[in-house]
Amino acid sequence: MSVGAVPRLVIAAPSSGAGKTTVATGLMAAFAESGLAVSPHKVGPDYIDPGYHSLATGRPGRNLDAYLCGVDRIAPLFLHGAAGADLAIVEGVMGLFDGASGRGELSSTAQVAKVLRAPVVLVVDASSQSRSVAALVHGFASWDPEVRLAGVILNKVGSDRHEELLREAMDSSGVPVLGALRRTPTARTPSRHLGLVPVAERRAEAVESVGELAARVREGCDLEALLALARAVPTLPDTPWDPAAEVRTGARATGGGRPLIAVAGGAAFTFSYAEHAELLTAAGAEVAPFDPLRDEQLPPGTQGLVIGGGFPEMYAPDLSANAPLRAAVAALAASGAPVSAECAGLLYLSRSIDGLPMCGVLPADARMTERLTLGYREAVALEDNALAVAGTRVRGHEFHRTVLEPGAGASPAWGLTHPERRVEGFVSGGVHASYLHVHWAAEPSLADRLAGSAARSAAEPDAAP
């Protein structure tokens, strides 16, 4: 089977809260337990759901975001992630037709389904309706004729009688019912201020939850019909995305060895796109994970550092207590080595979070607030730095309930151009720190430049980025 012909399904819903993650993760786990190699994908910028997907399948959860990466990259990124898989399952975002604000269908589940030529299975919260479910499904099925709504899974069904009424109503809709899941308090996935609690913070409980989801899906869904639907797809003509083809020189330009770039992980820093490490490796770097909650030193020989997003505010006492690692990070930054920090990483590099000492690399302090800052952003690099050359334009995503004071340094990381104009973040020496989450697959030069900066820093400790 060619990679372009990989069987695939998109799991969508009329709105958030209908049970997409429950059904998508349960399907992934159920099919994986049956012996299939399942490739998990998530529409949109979310980092947390892919962690559950990865736990269910044993493969990296990957994002498909047309706003961050461009529509033309969606199919290539999908084919890259689905290589060698027997089945790919794509969990949607929000409602089926909801996308980037004011941008029509851009970044919506519907758009991704059309790009992938994949059938859509709609997860409907049936808890407060019976015959009306048919009208709702009819509206979604007829709204965009290019979207193939191929089946429905009824979620939160109250009883056998309730299911009977729902199925009778759906008989006249022309859309088959492929599953019905009962309301149940089990298989919970706990939430907090930014969504679900990441797998890394509750691995034992998450394993149990995913197992329960798989059991519910096996009991309530027609897996054979779903698999047959997934297999009846056309071949995609696109070429898989290849990280080696995306980078140009990176560390190889220095003529030296492979610089070691440490990447923060563990429970406090769970937000990362799988393609970032793949791009750094392709650019000639050696990627070494470490856990700032547990490790008191950076990996031996570290010549560059990436600190992504996560929940440092939840772990501030433990991060603060790890004074040896905070000192090691500060010393690496002071040496001029390249340091790329996003959101949680930005806070970790600050002087403090809610009064608790952090690395002190940046002249700023962070605190938790009740206000959620959320949305897509467009930005430009204002000056050359270890991550980007001046004029580099990116699209990113901002998602946090913290405030950093001040919000920008004398040399900001980015100048935001949409939806508002302001400067944001910090550039200092080799440090690039920002609230903005950027998907490097859309701008591979970022990984290329970071790897090259690490190699030059190792070869010439006093060299500028």
C-alpha cells in the first residue's frame, strides 16, 4: 500500500464538548489493540490531545494546522506522520466548520477533511435530544457538499429506549449510525485552566483512562464498518513532508561535529511538535531530552537549548527548588549559546513566577491571572537572532493565563502584525524567548538557524548568532 492510500477517518463534532477526544482516542486505542498500526493526528494547535493519542497508539501525536503551517503543507505533513500506518485517525477541533476567526474555513476540521479527501464521522452529544438529532445531522451533512459526512457516533446516550429513538430518527437522515456510547462517569480525562491535564502529569491514570475508552468504543461502535469506511478513500497525490529536504545548511555549514541541543520535557514542559526535533536532527544537531523537574544539570556537552510550552506555573515550587539546573541554564545563556524558549520556557527564563525564583535570564517577572490570552498571531523578526533573521515572518499561537512584566525587552523577539500591532518577547545574546508558539515545519529556517547557531557557539564561544 502506498503512503498516499493510507486508510483514514476524521472525527468531528457540531461543537466543542461533544466528545471528540473521547471517541477519537478510544478508536485509536481499540484499533491499535487489534493489531493495527494507527497514526494519530489532531486538527489545530493543541498540544494536549496528541499526548493521549500517542499513549493510545504508541506513535507520535501530530498536529495538522492550516493556519500555522499553510494549507499546502497539510497533506504532506499527514503523509509523513502516517508512513507505515494501517490506519490514520484525525481528531478535529471545535465544531466541524469552525476555523480561524474571520478567516472563513481556514484551519477548520472541514478544510482538513477536504484536503485529505477523508470521510468525516460526526460525534453528536445526544444527551438532551431525540428526533432533533436527525435535523442537526442533516444540516451538517448538507452545509458543504465537498465535505463527506459518512457516519455518526451518538455520544452520551441515556438508555436503550433513548438509543432506539435516536436510531429511528436517524433512519430518515441518510447518514448511518456507526456507534452509540452510553453516558458514564468512568474514563474521565481531568481538566484545568488550559484544557485537559497532559499525559505526562498523570501517566498511570491516563493509561487506565485510555484503556477504558477503548473498551467503551469496542462495545458501542461498529469497528468493522468504520474500518471499511476508512479504507474506501482515494489516494492522495502529495509527496510526504521530509525534514531533510526542508533544511539547507544548519550545523553542517560549520564543518564541525553535531552540536548537542537539549530539549526540555517532563511534566512541566509537555508542549512540543514532533517535527521540531526531526528538523533539528536533519539540520545536523543531536537532540537530547531532559526533565527540569528531575535533572540537576543539562545533558553533558549541551551547546543549545529548547524550552517549549507547558505548565511551569503548576510546578513553580519544584522548578524553583532545582537551583543547580536553574544555575546551569543561566550559565549556558550567559555563554552566548542559542536558547529558544516558548511560553512556559519564557516564564522559566524569567526572574520569578508568582514570587518564586526562576532562572533569572530575563529581566522580567511572571504571575498567574484569571484572564485567558488565546488566539492565532502573525509576527515578524525585528532583528537577526539565534533563531531567525530579521524580516522572517511567522504565524503562531498564543495560549496562557499568565502575565509577564515587562512583556518585551529592549530587543523584542517578535513584532506582532495581526490581529494587533505590538512588540513581544526578548532577544538577548543567544536567547530568543516569546509567548508565541510557532510550528517550525512552516518555517524550517528556524531549526536550521538554531542548529547552526549551536555549532558556531561550540566552535567559537564568543561568536555572535
